[in-house]
Amino acid sequence: YSDIAEVHVVDLKVQSAGSDGGLVARFYVDGVAEGTNSRGHNLVVVDESTGSILNEVSYDTWASTTEADNMATFINGLSAGRIVLAAIRDDGSNSMTENAYQALEGLGSAKTRNVGAADSLGHDRRKRRGHWQRAGIVGAQVQRFCRGGTERPGRAAC
């Protein structure tokens, strides 16, 4: 049969943590660590057909609205079907722009506007940085939002 397509299965894992969890934005593609692990939004783009890494980028959306807009431009320029893994290291909400929020929402993130600098308080009463992670497919109609990195009954971890 000439119309049968080969299917490539890729194992994807995304981890995000604020200051109380080690300040990380980690990505694993088929068990191999990927990404830049920088403050703000970190993105890894995976080819939907081959599973290969196409881009690893980060945007310091805590410090710069220009970085937030650059992230939006990057996301909006991706081809339909691309797999996008995203995680915040430390804090990425301080300088977010409307364009950046809309770009992330285009990946299916319905709660990206709710991520703040202090999702929780530590026992020492210091302000803790928030964490957020997600996996999305450019142009897909149905997406999954993941936050906090903990599995809950009936929900799969990213």
C-alpha cells in the first residue's frame, strides 16, 4: 500500500520549577535533555514528522517586553503542525505583552495569563517564583495545559 504513512513516536517530557524547586526549565525528547534553561520562557520546537529538534530558544519575558514580542513573532512564524514545548524558569510574567499572551494561547494555553511571579509562598515567607509548562501543536484545535508539574487523578503530566 503506497498510501500508508510511517508514524514516528516521540517521548516528550517538560519540567518547570521556580526558586523553591530548583529554578529549571527542562525538556526531554526521547530521553535526551534539550533546551536553554534560561530565565523566562523557554521553547523547544519538535518536527511533527521526524521527532527531531528544530529550535531551542529562550526569551527573558521577566525583564523585557521586547523579548515577549520577539517570542510572539517566533511562535507565530512556526509552521502548522509543529510541536512546541514551553516552560518558564524562575519568572516569565513581569513583561508579558498582549502579543505574547495571544501567541501562547494560539498553542492552546488557556491559563497563561494567570501565571504570576508568586504562585506560592515558602515556609520562610520569601516570595517564590511561579512555574508553568505546556506542550502544544501549532494550529491544533484541541490542546492540553499543564501547570505545576504534578500529576493529578485523570490528568496526564506533560
